[in-house]
Amino acid sequence: MIGMLSVVIAIIALMLAGAVGRGAEFPEHPLSGDYRRAADELAKPLQNKEPKVQESLLSEAIDRAVACLPSESYISARLRDMKSRMAAGGDQSEVLTALKNIVEDLRFRPIAEADLPVGFPPCTPVGEVEVKRYPGYRAAVTRDNGTAFWRLFAHIKKNNVAMTAPVEMTLEENGQRPVLMAFFYERPDQGTPGEDGTVEVRDLPGGWFVSTGIRGPRSNQALQLAQQRVEEWLGHHRDKWQVAGPPRLLGYNSPFIPWDKYYWEYQLPVREKSSSDN
């Protein structure tokens, strides 16, 4: 579970201590209505159990769903691929299972237990890949090991800093293991930069990140699928974007939320290519 046990235990302590805000709410993604409409279009033919009828209805529903989504949507590309596989006589049961999962992804709404830091962009839809810009921010950072979460917890309690969502885990370059953990401050002018024992309060510049939304338990398999989505997206956009640092994992929920309702994001920092990079 990519070293999440200590995080799980620590977030329980945060909840019981009242460090996580109540009445929190995430801003809605600007295209959330389009994603919901796409889900509704795909869900209708899934109710029909007649194989031949269902295949025809699904093909038409995929076209309508794709029309609801952004032109460069990763989910749209997946849907078009499924339509091609059905037309080529592919395994329909496999396609149906994938489509049901996409409907659930499109309808998924993250549960907010704490507010985002000021100016942070909305959560990326599950299964989608998008590039989004973060403002400069202030964060408490420490080396990620068995006690990282506790050190950050002690820091925000001592300094009267409210818990925000998400918690950031900077990964190794290969994305296999967390090396840093950070709590984001609510505002970039809150508190004072500098060292606090083994925790360092840093001002970070923000920037562009390629992001994909993930739902469900935090697992190596889910992380690998997220990495594949982001790498595939970058492969199609290497003329404009290049990787600018190590990947990070953003965790949004505590153990008080059912595992199947968990939401997290895998992200890669990127920068726009200049003519000298080509």
C-alpha cells in the first residue's frame, strides 16, 4: 500500500484532535456538468441486456458521450478505442466492464474533509488527465518515513495551522517510493518560513502539473495505472510539455471515509518547452 499505514493511523489522530476542518467543500470542476452528462449517456444502453441491441446502442452512446467531453479528453480517447474494439469483434463483456467503470469514474465526487489551500485548482476528474496550474504556496515539509506524518501533525498543532487537503507525498524519480511529505498551509502569507526541528516551512513556486484523478484504495496497482495514463498523455504532448521534477501523490481523505470513496491524484510537474528545447 505504498507505505500508507502510518498516514492512516495519523489521520485518525488528526480527526479526533479536531485538526481537520468541518463543513469543508471542494470547488466543483468547471466541466463537471459535461462529465455527468457523458456518464448519463453511457449508462442508458448498459441497462439493455440484448447483446446485438446493446452493441448498437452503446456505439451511439459513446459518440454522444465523446461529444460531451473536452476534445483532448483522455476518457474520450478510451471511449473511441472501445468503440473500435467492438466494431472489430472484440470481447464485448470486457468492453462492458470497462464502460461501467468509466461511468462510475465520471460520476465520482471527492468528499471534502478539509478545504483546499487558497487558489488551488479543483480536483481532476477520476480517470481523466489534464494539465493545471498551481499558485505559489507555503508548506511544512519533512523527510517521509515512519514518523513523517506525526512530525507534521505536531508542527501544525504547535503553530495553530488548520489541516488542509490534500497531503502531498513527493515520490522518487521512478515514482515508486515517497521521499518527502508535506502539509500545505492555508495561505502563502501564513506563518513564517524556516526550520522547525525536523520540519521545514518552505515557500514553493507552484507551476504546471499533469494530473490524473484516482478513486478507491491506495494501492501499487492503482498508482501504476495512474502513472501509465500520465506518461501516455505526455507522449502525445511532448512537443509542448516536458517533465520538470519528480512525481507527487496527493491524498485527500482520512480513514473515516470508506475505501471505495477515497480520492487521490498522481501528478508530474511540467514546464512549457521553448524553441531551444526542440
